Amino acid sequence: MSQGSLAQFAQALASGEIRIVDLTQPLNSSTATIQLPPEFGKTWPFRLEEISKYDSRGPAWYWNNFACGEHTGTHFDAPIHWVSGKDYPKNATDDIPVGKFVAPACVIDVSQEATKDADFLLTIERVKRWEQEYGRIDAGSWVLMRTDWSKRESAEFLNMKEDGAHVPGPHPELVPFLAKERDVIGWGSEGVGTDAGQAFRFDPPFPCHSIMHGHNKFGLASLCNLDQLPPKGTLLITPPLKITKGSGSPCRVLALVQA
Ligand code: 23J
Ligand code: MN
């Protein structure tokens, strides 16, 4: 029997030549959720309720009920999440073609800049500098912004002040560049959402949501372990739960990397 590429891939996984990095934060009642101004609807925090644990409620089994918003913890944003993406066909968690849940990723390390400036915005110029070093971002790739924000505890992670959150994100001019001139599949952040903390003030507001989803692209938020990824050559696996007409869902994001 011939050694097909899938068998070779399985062998590379088994030998450790390809490593799997978990880019997912744990989900529990401490998981941070986005805080929007009080006039807007609220997302539920993650909640776990024990049904039974090898006891009178179920002598041989342990299980829980859980509740949370679709956009809780490490999660996937579908185009239907934003009004600009609402009319695309197959734009929700249940009908996005599954082939889109496996795609390469570029990782842009701005952890030094983000440590110095909580409002750091990734610009076109900075991305072009990255491209000079690592090559052009391929169409269909994710762009993941490494800030090391995931290493912060919850108050500093949300970094909420009187004037709103202060969390790094994409510059409003970078988003149309990535969507149109690079035709990326989506944008991923370590922050609670894909947009910067102050993005409600941008023009347009929440550009990563409005422009990415307006071009039928996806988002990944609350990623971690981006410091374990190379700048290029990662393959991401990002299937959301198959919620009928879901706008997104918690997601176990896995990264395949060459060891
Ligand atoms: C709703 C409104 C604004 C934002 C968000 C959700 C998210 O960040 C999200 O998780 O999609 S900014
Ligand atoms: Mn979201």
C-alpha cells in the first residue's frame, strides 16, 4: 500500500515531528467576559452545575450542566455575529463549510510593544515589516496578534478603566488591508474580543467586527500560548460548536506546528 500524505501526517504526529499546541483558555466561572456599556444586552458568564457525581443522583456517573454566552472564553466569531455579515449565505456556526475550520496561521509578535502600551494598535506598516522578514501573508491565512495579554489575571486582562477597556488590537486601517489586500480568513487576538479595548470609539466602531465580518471573515478571541508558535507554518484547527444559527461559540483551538 502506498504511503499517502495523510498517513505521512499521522506518522509525523506519532513521532512528534508535528506538535499540537493548545491555544485555548480554561472555561470556568472565573473566565472573563466582555463588558459592554450598561445600555447593551449582557453575555452570561460561564456557569457549571453538577448533576451527579457517583452519588444518589447518579451512582456510577459524573456530569454537569453548563451555561454561558456564545462569546465566552476562547471562542470563534462567525460572520453573522455582526450586522455587516448578516446576509452572507453559510455565515453561522452550523453552516460555515467545515473546510474553513482548518487553515494556516501567521503570528505577529508585538508582545514588547503591547507590554509598554495597553492601547497598542497593529498597523499596516508594522505588518509590512513582518512580511519583509517572513514573506507575504497568504490568502486564506489567519493573522494572530501575539501580545502576551493571555498571561494577565482577570482584572488586568480586561483592563477596564473609567473610559473603557485598554487592550491592544488591530488599527482600523489594518483591518480592510487584511480583508481585501491579503484576503485572510480571519483575525485572532489574545484579548477578550478581537477588537481593541477602545475600538468602540473608532471609525467605524469595532472595525475588526464590522469589516472582517463584512467581508465574510472570522474572528478568534481569548487565544493563549501564541508564544509557542513560529511566525509562519502553523496549521490551525478551529471548529465552533454546531449551534443552529449560532453567532459564534467557545472553541478548542489547536495549532499544529513542525517541531
Ligand atoms: C458584541 C459587541 C461588541 C463586541 C463583542 C461582542 C465581542 O468582542 C465578541 O466577543 O464578539 S467587541
Ligand atoms: Mn466574539
